[in-house]
Amino acid sequence: MTRTQEIRHECLLQLYGSGAIPLSIAHIHRVARREQFDYTLAEVRDQLHFLRGQKLCEEITNTGTGENLYVITSQGMIEFERRS
């Protein structure tokens, strides 16, 4: 698995685990760092953008803060379960 694929997998893993609770890029990055991954914030952002393009997650804007949050889609759940 390439580094890019690992980052996508980590993003989907975290989004899958959170279910309907949206996560920020910073949160996903912070959790990955705690798990000893050295992914940069930009790499996480880029791969979330890719996953969104594949319809595996959705981007939601918090109206209060303007922060972009991500939540897994049904298609993303099926894809994650298929690969795991």
C-alpha cells in the first residue's frame, strides 16, 4: 500500500468510527499523529478532498465557525467494510 493509500485508509477508518459525527481535518491529523503516523495536515486535507470526489465522504461547513468538517457516506462505509 502506498503512503497516499495509507492516508486515505486512515481517514476512512476515523470517519467510519465516528459514524454520523463530522470530523475536522485537524482532528483526523491529530489522531493519526497519536497513532505514530507522520502525515502532514496538507496530506490529510488532500486525501479527504480525493475521498469526497469519490463520494466516500461529504464535506459539511459548520455555520458557527466556518470550519469544514467531514462525515462518511453510505458508499464510504461499504467501501471501508469491503477493504477491511
